[in-house]
Amino acid sequence: MFDCATFVFVSLFVFVSYGSYNVFAENDILQHPIISSYDRLKELGEMCLVDILPILENIAEQQKERNTANSRIFDETQGILDRIEGHQEVNDKQLKELKVKMEGHFMDLHAMMDLKVKKLSLEKSLRKALNALQCSLDTRNVSSKVSLHPGFVKVGGFEVLLHREAR
């Protein structure tokens, strides 16, 4: 009986101890995870300044590498921007030249349009004058073809009406 009671007591003790150990182990894992932390100083807690020196040197080296990479990217970007600005200046010059040429062509077209309008106006006036002259000629031709009434006799440049009695 004593053996059985001892066995139960030892088993109970082991069971309780094992359960308590798991609880403490879980708390320890949550406070100090298995995955390494990014912040090594926080992980180490209090330590000697001599031990911190390599960590600080590593951080400084990483920052230098980042700065070097950033400056290289900045230099490349600046070079690209300079090339773009060069192209933009060339394009601006070409656009200004093209604008001057187009303004010259526009002025030529404007002058040609003015001449065309004047020409059309003169042609219209000439047609009106020709129509008036034609009408004038047509009326003269009509009056010269007019036959005299048999009662009129032409005496000199005049036409005189003679009555039957006077003949």
C-alpha cells in the first residue's frame, strides 16, 4: 500500500511539476522567442559597453552601405534627369524654330488671303461694270434698230411728223 501511495504521490508530483514547467516554458518562449529579434540590443538587455561596440560598428557599416547604395541611386537618377533636361532644351529650341516658321507661313497665308479677297472683290466689281456696259450696249442697239413710224420723215438729225394734209 505504501508503494502504491508513493507511486501515486510521485506521479502526481511529476505531473504537477511537468505542467508547471510547461507554463513557465511557454511564458519564457513568449518573452524570448526562438526567432532571433531584429533589435539585438533589446534582446541582450544589460551588457558591457565593450560587447556593444561590435554591434554598433555593424550598424554603422550597414548604414554606410545603405548610404552608398542611396548615393549611387541618387547619382544615376540625377544623370537621367540631366539627360531629360538636355532633351527638353533641344525640344524647346526646335519648338521655337518651328513656331517662328509657322508664324511666317501664317503671315504669308494671311497676305495671300488678303490678295485673294481683293482679287475676288475686283472681279465682282468688274463683272458689275461689264454687266452695266453690256446693258448699255444692248439699249443702244435696241434704239438704233427702231424703225420709224410711216408718218415720220427724217429731216437732218430730226424726225418730223408730217400730217397727210401737209404732204
